[in-house]
Amino acid sequence: MKLFTGFTGVLSFGCMLGIAGMVGVVGIGPAWVLAEVNAQPHAQLPMQIATQVIIVRHAEKISGDGDDPELTVLGQRRAAALADILSDAGVGAIFSTQFTRNVQTVTPIADKVGLPVNIRPISSVSVGDHARALAAEVRDLHGGETVLIVGHSNTVDDLIVAFGGPKLDDLEHDDYDNIYLLMIVPNKVTGFIQVAYPVLAEERPVPSASTESQSNAMFP
């Protein structure tokens, strides 16, 4: 699923990035635009190099499958869809936590654009520190690039704040279909966009269980 509808036609994600880099925020209808943060005048932005940070949660995981579950069939399809969506976005660096479901979520796009998945481990006591350290690394080493980060339902909000975006709540348990884009020029957020990328459910039921291990539950 490479194209988005809801604006004045259809936009690829790469096109959205280009427009957002020029005007600070893209208006794609009230259900798709979450917030605008410190938007700068149109004329100021083209002279500056924007860092574009794309944050997603990992795709659907198999519940009750130990401490480090893999993706479900639907999750694998979502990972493939994400790779298709971001294929023209100019991704220059990819970051993931150490968990299998996160790595599997970004492996298709990493393979497609020929990039490694940079693993940055996280623990239950370092969520905020992890987010701030990753934000600092991106600013220092990947300024002016498009960077993809895959997090968890309870870390996506911390990552957004670490990059200067608005404070959000933790994601719901079944919330897998959102992409968050921050435009940073040069170290100040000039635009923030939330875009949904729904994926049709597979015909076969997804393996599940009523309980999960404590370790798994720390990073849903």
C-alpha cells in the first residue's frame, strides 16, 4: 500500500515528505493530521536542511509466545506494506530495539533500500533515557537525513517527545497502523503528522493466547 488518499488526490509518502519539508506541516484532513508544532513561515524552510524522523510501532506480534515473540502473518504483511510505503521516502538510517518483532518490522524496508538495522537495546528502566539517547544520536550523526525508528506501544510517545514533538499517551494494545512523522529544522520541530496505513486482515486466524509473560508485557 504505497499511496495515501484523503488530500486533494493521492500522495506517496515521499511526496508527503517533500511537501512537509517545504511548508512545515501537511494537511490531509482532520483525522490524519494530529498536531502542528511551532510551524515556521514557508519562506524560511527551503534554505534549511530538514531532518525527517519517521516513528512506527512494531507490527502485530504473536501473543503468549514467550519473552520475544515474532510477527504474526498479519504483522508480516504490515511490515511488507511499510516497506512499500517508504520505498520512495529516501530513508537513510533505520533504528530498532533488540526485540525480534521490531527487527522483523523494518527488515523488509532495510532489505529494499540496502541499509542495516541499527540495534539500540532497551530495558524496562531506561525508556526515557533510551529515547533521549537515540534522539541525540540522530541529531548528531544523521542531521538532514530521513530516519526510521521502530518502537513499542509504550515507547513511541517517549520517542516523539525526545525529538521535540507533542506529548501523547501510550498506544492502545491493538494500535499498529500509524506512522508518525516529525520535521526538524535544524533542531526544532516544525511539523508533526500522524498517518494511518491499515492492512487488510489475513483469512487465517492469528495465533493468540490470553496471557503473556511479564518480560514480553514490558514492551508491548
